[in-house]
Amino acid sequence: MTPVIELRDASKAYPGGVHALRGVNLTVDAGELLAVVGPSGSGKSTLLHVIGTLDRPTSGTVRVAGYDVATLSDSRLAALRARYIGFVFQHFHLSAGRDAVANVADGLLYAGVPLRERRARAREALARVRLDHRFEHRPHELSGGEKQRVAIARALVGEPRLVLADEPTGALDTASGEVVMEVLRELNAAGTTICVITHDNEIAHALPRRVRCRDGEIVADSRTPAEGARP
Amino acid sequence: MTRDLKPARLAPRDILRVGAVGLRARRARVVLSALGIAIGIATMVAVVGLAESSRADLMAQLDRLGTNLLTAEAGDDVTGQEVKLPKNAVAMVERIGPVRHATATANVDARIRRSDVVPQERTAGVTTQAARLDLLTTLGGEVARGTWLTPAGERLPTTVLGAVAAERLGITRTGEAIMMNETRVVVVGILKPIELVPTLDRVAMVGFPAAERYFGFDGHPSTVFERSTDASVEDVRAVLARTVNPGDEAVVKVSRPSDALAAKAATNEGLTHLMLGLGAVALLVGGVGVANTMVISVLERRQEIGLRRSLGATRNAIRLQFLTESLLLSALGGGTGALLGTAATHGFARSRGWATVVPPWSLAGGLAATLAIGVVAGLYPAIRASRLHPTVALNSA
């Protein structure tokens, strides 16, 4: 089976000699739930951008959902993101003034789904993150944890193969953070591959696989024996 | 796994919806920057509308009055003496084939005073003319009060006053008398303004026989009026001078009174152009306002751009979004401006008693200008937005 993520000797260097990634090799299979941990500046954000095809490596190959990123034009990369990848950001990036359903429906906008279907699927996605009582609420009427769950609903509404979460609990209190991680685990249990970036070791330890970054390299890759259901 | 990845096209409705997102979030700014465009378009639509309404009114007036009236007026000869037209000039003009009516007036040397206590030197700025009985119907004039000259009255010392003449003499009722030289003459009628020949508004008219009997008038007409069929106006014009005064046609001035009205329709064009220019400047300033708003909007919404890119928006989609936003913004201004301009035209036209005419081409032109401004103002910010690197956009504060 094709891995969802496959990095071969991927490096990212910025002009001025900063190496954000140095020859990273990483393979993530479908259905995995992994944490990418490391201190700030370790290159884990760059790793997430490269995996998410928001950025291209300066050398090495990156395959996402089987597509070699280097061979795709900018607009095809956009289509790849629209169809196969969902993003969750630390600061949610919700559109102020628009209700939860509208925000989540935006996750399908660039996949060419008609409005009526977008909104119907947005409601389903909100129900999956246990927010079916918050359809008409706008971001400023929601708590931090609820906002992040709206953002997760937006990421998963297109049923992507891969969800990339960048510090999803970073702006939340512990209790809200736990709910968010629980939602992510549930998604994973339903089959979505999830990659969580965090600097929080506690969160990382609760996940089945942990990849540790330092100075742009992967220094450790450990797995806890599977505890729950994996298809 | 080698399925081709084709970015989905946004439906037109979605393009509009996404373009409107940024506008709905910043309403005050939208109103202010659309206002500039609105003022420009309103000015231009109103200026064109007013010019057209006024022109349409003059044209309607011309239609009503007819353009088939010609006048042949006796000029002065080389010594400065007024030339005398032959007494039978009207009869000769009537013999021109297409001529339907011909009539005449003549200058009469009779000084007019309000009464015999006013000294001779103080005339009222009203002159005396002899008029044939068919003058009124030929010119399409109407009586405001009293009657026009009658076959009996044209032999008696009675007069009909033009509208201005009556005003200058302070006469509002018939039956009053005025002085012509030393003769008391009774006012039997007052005319409404004669639109085609306004000079007749300032005269007091008496019959030809009365003029000869009381004021030593020699019976020679000074102006001949004729109406022909519309199609033959130019043909008649070519022979009129020669017919009226055979032998010395050069001293006869032939004119078409409706030309003066038609010229009036063209006289305001200079002002119209100036106002249009002002409107264009307002429009330009409005366009700069829209461009400014769009540049700021792109700067403020870098995170949104990054998010949309992560959701799968292509550069094209981002460019289209901001271009649409700019177009909507200026279209909002343009639509408001067109409404305001139409309303202003309507209000002003009503106050003048004109029918409101807002030519569709001015609205279409305004709309086209609006859209052009929207594109020009939005293009640069939209391109900047689309070139923003997704990770840079996401990481910007």
C-alpha cells in the first residue's frame, strides 16, 4: 500500500545558509496517528509545510498521497491540498463574522462542491466534532476549544487522507486541549491519517508514534504498541 | 494513484460570494470608498441627463411649432434706408407652389405711450406693427385675453398687444386705451408669447387699413412670413428672396425662426463638457480610493490568503477573489451613482417642467467606466495577493 507521506532525503535551505531541514527521511502509512515533537527552531514547522505542500523542499523527494510534489505545478498542488490534505492551525484562522457552518463549508469551496452540499456536509462535520449545537454561532461567540473544533471540522469536511495539525492545543487550556486531542483520536480511529505537531511532550506521549526533530533532522522515531482499533 | 489533479473551477456564484466576504466584514470602509465612485458616476449621469432632458424639451417644442416657417425681412439699402417690399409681396409668395400660408407685418411709425399725460419722448419700449389678419394662425400664436384683430376691427383704432408689450404698458385687461402718436387706440386683445417669433411679443399690432388711415402708413410690408410643406422648405428658401423683392433680392434677409431654437439646444454643450470633465475627475479620484482600499485589504488579510491557499485555493482563485471584491466595490459605487444621478435629473427636470430623459447610453457608459475602474484598481492588489507565498502569508502577524 502506498504510504500517505513519503520523504526521501528532503532538505530545505533558505538563502543565507539557514538549513531548516537536513536530509529528512520519513514514511507515514495510512491510518497512522503521529506526533512531531521538538523545540522551537527544530524545523518541525518547516516539516509540516513541506508535508502539506505549502512549501517545496530544496532537494530530495516528497510524495504525498502518492504524488511526487516536485512534478506538480502550483495549481495542481493546490488541488492536491483541496482534495487530500486538511490543515489545523494553532490560531484557528476562522473567518470572523461568519457562522460555524459557513467557516466549515469553506473547507470544500476549492474542491468544487456546490453550496448546498457544502453546508450539509459542514453540519455533519460539526456534528463529528460534537458541535451540533453551535451551527449558527460566530467565532467570537465560541470558546477557544470550540473554535479549534470548528477548525478541525473544516479540515476534515473534505474527508482528506491526511490531517496536519500545527500545535492544535497551543492556544488552549488543558481541558479544552484534551477535548481537541480526543476529537483527533476519534478521527484517526475512523481512518484518517493524522500528523500533530507539538512541543508538548505530554501530548506526544499519548500518541502511538512520535517523531522527534532537532536542528532540522529527525533524531528519534518511536512507536508505542497499538492500543486501540486500527483498521 | 496517477489520477490527474485538476483544480476545481469555482462556480460564478461562489466567486461572487467569496468576493463579497471581504466587503461585508468592513462596511464603513466599503461605503466610504464606494462613495467616491458614486459621486463621479452621479455627476456624469446627471449632467448628461439634464442636457438631454433640456434638448428633448426643445425638440418637443420644435415639433409642436413646426420647422416649416420662413421669414423674409426687408433689410437696409446702401444708403441705410429701409427697403420697401412691394405691396403685393404676399400675393407673390402665395404663388410659390409648396407655400400654404403667407402673411406679413409692417413697421408703422407710431410712438406708443400708456396715456396722453405721458410726454412724447417717453415711449414704453413698445413698437407698432401692422399685421395681416392671418398672421396669428400662420405663426401658431394664441390669444391670452380678448380677441385677435377682426375684419371689422382692422379698420378701427384697435390694437392687439404682444405678451411683453402688455406687460411693459402695464395692461392686464382688454378695453383699456393707449396712445399711438396722438390717437387713442383700444386694446382688444393680448397675446400669449409667440415662441417662434419672440420679437412680436414686444409690439402692438394694428390692422393694415387702420395703420394707413390713422398713422400715414404706406402699405408696404416689411416682413413676410410663409409656411410650406416640410419637404420643400429648402426649395422655397432658395426662391423666397427673389419672389418677395424681384430685382433686388440681396437686401432681403431670409431666415428660419426654428433654427434659433435648434441652436439653443446646442449652446449648452460647452458647460456640459466641463461638468462631464469634473465628473470624470471625481470618478478618477474614486478609483484611486478603491485601489487604496484594496491594497490595504490585501495587506490586512494575508492570513486569510494563507488559509485559503492551504484549503486548496489556486493563485488564480486568490487573484479572482480580490479582483471580484474590487469590481463589487466599484459596482456598488457605480450603481448608487447611477441611481443618484437619475434622481437628480428627475428632480431638476421636474422643477423646470421638462420630461426626464436619462439616455440608456449614459447609464451603460457609467457602468462600463465603473467596471473598468474596478479592474484597474483591483488588478495590482489582486496580483500581489496571488503571489504571496502560502507559508509567508500564514506566518504573518
